[in-house]
Amino acid sequence: MAKVKEPDNEARAAQAGENERRTELLVDDSNATVHYATTVHINGSAEEFALDFSRGVRPGPRPNTAVLRVDSKIILSPWAAKRLAIEMSQAIQRYEETFGALEIDPRKRSKSSGS
């Protein structure tokens, strides 16, 4: 009778990775609240990152002040924040490959768009 070789740890890890890649994620956003944001303010600590999304900075009530009205706040673990940063970087890279470079300086952006 022939012996069947048990998979080693590497083979088990590869097989587990294949099983993870086969998982289909179905996203149900039917109850999601949608907010448009032009600005995000990020605060962090050892335990979490807080992302405050806003439609922009407005003049404050006193001279030389500004108000960031937070429309939505998302709190992430550091691990989720890192995954978000990686995913956003990849999404921006795909966008720029398709539509061209994104200029984040509004003064340069308005010149390049012919406005």
C-alpha cells in the first residue's frame, strides 16, 4: 500500500490562500447613507484612526479662523486604515492610468483644464 504524503505547511498555506481568493463578496449598500466630501481630516492614536469627512472648510466667525463642518465620521482600526490606504492608492493609480494624472493643487488644476 502506497503512503499518501501529507501537505506541508507551505502547501497548506497556499491552499488556504486559494480558498480565501475564491470567496465572493456581495456588497449590500441599500441602507447606506451617502455623503459627498471634498475634505478629510485625519486624527490617529495607537488604537484607532478617525476620518472626518466634510464638504469643505468655511470661513470662521472671527478673522483668521476657519470651520470644518464634519458631515460624516468614520473610525478605523490601524489595520483597516492601512488596508484602506493601500486600496485607495491602487484605485487612484488605476484612475490615472485611464484618465490622466490628478493635480491636487487647485491653482495648477485650473490652468491645466483651460479654465
